[in-house]
Amino acid sequence: MAHATTLHGDLVSLRTATAADVAALAVIRADPEVYRWWRGGEDLAATVAGELADEEEHSLVIEYEDRIVGAIQWSAEEEPDYRHASIDIYLDAAVHGHGLGTDAVRTLARYLITELGHHRLTIDPAADNAAAIRCYAKVGFRPVGVMREYERGPDGTWQDGLLMDLLAAELDAESDSARG
């Protein structure tokens, strides 16, 4: 994320993730409530380190009250006729339900649209992850369709994903209505 190292939301700050963050992020990922949606094998530290090293993914840590509470990632399709960005996020289960995920997604979405010029964003939670779907809807993401048997679950069975997207004008409309 060469364009910005720190983004500030109403509740959280997002900063570029570094190797020093791997241990804290691996602990968050190991929590059963997080691991349920964000697996990564037996060595979660290696998984997180690999994600941070992936040049096509831009990983940021989510900080709240001076501690790491999760990570948010984005990647971009740069083919001009299909250009858009995708977001993914995980949060410490101890802070679920406090609006931090919504703030983090909104903050990154605003950056991707206003600073990097993306007109469309996507996110793809598990189809049965109701809390994540509510979070993304609060930012303005809308369901596009179910991706059947999209990813393998921890028990080895295929599970559906929900494709959601957000157009730039919808984020602006959401922001304006939130201001009242």
C-alpha cells in the first residue's frame, strides 16, 4: 500500500501490516470463532506471513485502542475493462459486535474509491455468515448472488459464498445518509 500507510476511521486505524504483526494476527486467527471463517492450516503464523508477503494482496492491521484487533486485505483487478477491488477482513472475536468491522470496511472502501479510483468493490463472505453480511450491508454492499460450493469448510465439505458488491456512488449515498 504505497499510497497510504495509515488510514483513520471513526473507531479504528488501519496501517500496513509488517512481519512484526504476524504473531498477533496468528493468535486472532487461531480463535475458533475466527478460524471457522478464516482457516489456514496448522501453522497459522506461516499462513499469515505468506499472506503478508503476497504482492497481489495488500494487508493492513486493524488497530483499536492501541492494540491489533484484526486484519483487512484488498486486491485489485487492473484489467481496464474489469477494474475493481476486493476486500476481505477478520476481527478478534472479543471485539465482534462493536462496529469495528463496519468502520474498518467503510474506511478501506472510502480509500479504494476516493484515493485509488475504483468504481466497484466486492466482498465474498460465507453465505451462512450472517454477522459478516450485516456488517457489509451497513457499509452499502449488496448481495449479487450465491457462489455455490465456493470454498471448502473445515470439515472438508464445500460451502456456499455470497458475492456482494458496492458501487462508488452507493458508498457516497450511504455516507451522506449516515451524516443525517
